[in-house]
Amino acid sequence: MTATIYHNPRCSKSRNALTILKAAGEDPKVVEYLKTGWTRDTLVTLFTDAGISPRQAMRKAEAKELGLLGDDVSTNDILQAMIENPVLVERPIVQTPKGTAICRPMSNLLPLLAQPLAGPVMDAKGNVLVDEEGNAL
């Protein structure tokens, strides 16, 4: 199965999602969106596939700083702001043949995996990300 992760390597949630994908046997395509930026078509496709709106995909703190939380802010304005400020998009986003999701919380990632995880999955510091029963923590 082919997975793509829209990844920010400075974000622990994004790093954890990548660790889980690899533990599940994936060799995901990694898109560092802060470097590559977003296109309108990519954002629209990801949000449509995930069943969410651009407003739902915004990082609230960053959106507030830019005055994007008001009801008068249009979807087009939000998409344009995301293109101009890639950090506005919540992370990580994972896309697999099973679906697309913002994997925050990490439990959103598990249904996208081709196969259930066997055993616990730990991060680089030894913290449990997924327990023995396959539950994201």
C-alpha cells in the first residue's frame, strides 16, 4: 500500500505518525509541506477526501493571529491564507488507499493502515505511541 504523509519534522505528532507508518510496514512518501508549500488543488483534494472543510483543517492559534476565525472569512480566503502560510494547515495529514485524515489525534491514523500493528510502537524517546492491543495513546 502506498501512503503519503504531509509532514512537519519539527512537530512531534507528525514524527510520531511517521514512526507508526513505518512500524506498520509502510515506506511512505514524505511531503515536507513547509518547504514545498501547498497548492489549492492539493488542499481541496485532501480536505474533500478527509471529509472536512478548510476551516476545520486550520490550526486555530495561527489562524487567530491572522484574523481568520471570524464567520465572515470565506473558504476561498482560508485556502488562500493556507497557500501563503503553509503552517496554517493542521498536521500531520496522512493519505492512504484506505482514506485521508488529519492524524491528530493519532487514533485517526490507525484505520488508514493496511494491517493492524503487532506489539507496541515507541517513539525515539521510548514513549509508547501504540500499545500491545493496537490502541493509540
